[in-house]
Amino acid sequence: MILRRLATSIRKQDWFAVAIETLIVVMGVYLGIQLGNWNAARAQRAEGERLVERLYEEMTISLENEADCLTYMQDNLHRARGIFEALRTRQPGEGGEDAFRKRFLEIGAWTDLCPIRATLDQLQGGQIALVDDARLKDQILQFADYLEGSDTSIANLGSVYMGALGEVFTNVDFAWDDGSRRLLTSFDEAADNQALMRELETATFTIAMMLRYHEAFNAELHKMHAVLAEYLGDGEEAGE
């Protein structure tokens, strides 16, 4: 309709009407573009908020996961250190040599850090641009970098630990009874085996270092969780 009137005004050389109707067309196009941009920006902000909320929910679960992983690593360090100290001091401890043999076989593996990474990976992969708060963006990315660096360090230490643990078990003899492994090497033989003691000390030291990374990450996870809680207005969590 506007374009038809504009064409009619041009034929009549009614330049004032042409100017007014042209302005109406231009303003209509401009407002349409602005409305589209505003809707897109609002949708992006909503998606950014949704990602932050999901990250907070995942970190809430991650706190529980990491607490379990910390307990696992603490128990494993306690077992490894107890075995090493028993052999070093030549005191098999409570229950005598039979109990020591059982404890020796309980030295376990290690575990990675235990966060849920789905949303954090999304944000780190580019969707962080949807988060409207510049300071929060930096904090999320810094946390992601910290997690990545800690993961790499623990993986490297884990390789050393498993290598040392493999050498420890290479230096003792086992028997299998109905699918269960039984240590044949005597307590004194194990205490006299310098290669075993060296590798056991390495394993104990290495798992202690991994535990420190878990403890440090757990502290950073709590801090990041509190930051998200404050941003989202979870007063109870932010005040803890």
C-alpha cells in the first residue's frame, strides 16, 4: 500500500508526499531490523542464563562427586603409606604378617578429578559469548583452564604412580585361590627388597601429590560454585 502510494506520488511529482512516504518505508525497515536484533539479543541472554544455571546444577553434583573421589584418594594414600612404613620399620602392624599381606593387596589405583564437564565444555568451546556478565565470563574460563591444567598434571602423575605400582607387584610373588589373589612373599623378604621399597616409596609420594591436586581443585570448585550461586541469587549457598 505504501509503495503504491509512493509510486503514485512520484508520477504526480508530489515530492513532499514522496519524502514522507519514503521516510515511512525507511523507518519501517529500520524498526523491523531493530526489533529482530532486540529479539535475537534477548534470546541470546536467555540462553546464556540457561547455561549458567545448568553449570551451577552440574557443579552442585560435582561437589558430591569430588568429595567421594577425595575420600578414595585419601584411603588409598593411607593404605600405601601404611604398607611402606610397616616395611621400612619392619613392623607388620596389627594382625601380624597375615593381616599385612591382605593390606598389601588392597593398594589401589588412582582417580581423575571428578567434575561433570558437559556445560563447562560447551562454554569453553565458544558459547561463553552468550553469557552477558563479563566478570563471570572470565571466572568461568579461568576455572576451566585451572581444571584442564590440573587434569594434565594428575594424568602425568598417574602414569608415574601406575608404573611404580606395577614394579612393586612385579617384585613379589602371588598365588590364586578360587579367583582370589594371595601374597606369597614374606614380610621380611619384602622389607629386604630394595627395588620394591624404592618403587613403593615412589608410588606413595606420587599418590600424595595427586591427592594435593584433588584437595586444591576441591577448594576451587567450592569457590566457583559460590560465585555462580551469588550470580543466580542463591542466597543460602552464597552465604556459606
